Amino acid sequence: MNILSIVLQVFVVLFAITVHEAAHGWAALKMGDPTAYAAGRVTLNPLAHIDLIGTVLLPLVLILAHQPVFGWAKPVPVNPHNLRHPRKDSLWISLAGPAANLATAAVSLVLLRLTLRLAAGMPAASMWAKSVGGLAQLLYMAVMINLALAVFNLIPIPPLDGSGILAGLLPEQAAAQYERLRPYGFILLIILVYTNVLNSIFNPIQSLVLRLLR
């Protein structure tokens, strides 16, 4: 993997995580909680969201290891006491991040298809063809990384967004029992990474994207 490819992937990861976290903050604001907005987290400035391990080191290691790229940012602060319907609103706030990544992936996929059609009509050796090829590579990364981030965060293991969604769907007593998993969440995630379970989830998604590009 060349340096340019690594730089492009790091750029896309930063953008994907920024969109994800800003969506959480925006959803919280719409639900009545201005805490994230007041903390400057409803922004597309990546510096407001960066976590050294989850936003920089982990994605870089995964890129170098040719593994599906995912990560996390600093948690968006949410005060449930400001929410009109805390359990239901928390569900939508949790869902907002993955939904933003899925929307970004969908837009990137449409643009990628258009870019590939444009490139097909150009001489392969022309400067324009090379530029369009570089854009296609960037858009493909945007599709895959945003999909990977969305799917990863939808896994119902605390503290991922999937756990907030599931907790909002469960009856209140069951949700309280489910919350007891939280201290063990990071250990469970490490097990998923090292047992290649995530690859069994991500590989079919990559195959689907490639079929859509034919």
C-alpha cells in the first residue's frame, strides 16, 4: 500500500467519524439537549471529535494490516435530563450516527458510479483519466469506510450505538439488565476483532458494493 492510499484512507476515516459524531450532537439538540452543541461538538471540524486511539491509532493500524477500517471519536456529551422522552430520544440519538454514515456511503456510491461512467469514456493514459481514477478511488474508500463504521457501530455491544438502540427498544427492566454488560463491552469488542468475526460481517458488504458497481 502506497503513502497516498494511506493518506486518503486516513482523510476518509476522519471525515466519516466527524460526520458520525456531529450527527449524534445534532440529533441531541433536536431532541432538546444542547449539551453537545454548547461543547462545540455539532460541527464538521474533525479537531473537535478526535480521540488519539480510536480516531488515529486504531484506524491507522487497521489500514496497514489491510483490515476493515473502523474507529471511534470522543463520546458526544448527552444530558438525558434535558430530553423530552429520555429512553425514546436516546434511541434516535444513538441511531443518528450510523444513519449519517449510511447516508454518506449512499451518496458516495452514486457519485462513484457516475465517476466510473465518466472514466470509461476517456483514454486510459490521459491526465484527466488519471485524475478521475484518483477521485474514484477516494469515493470507493468513502463508501466502504462509512459502511464499515456504520455496521460496526450498530453491533449491540456497549458502548457502541447498537447498544443504545437496543436499550431503547427493550422494556425498561430488560434494558437495565442489559446495561450490566457495559463494563465488559471493550473486552467483547477485542474478541470480535481478534477472532475475525468482523470480517465475516464486512466481506459480504464489500461483495455487495462491488456487484452494485458492475
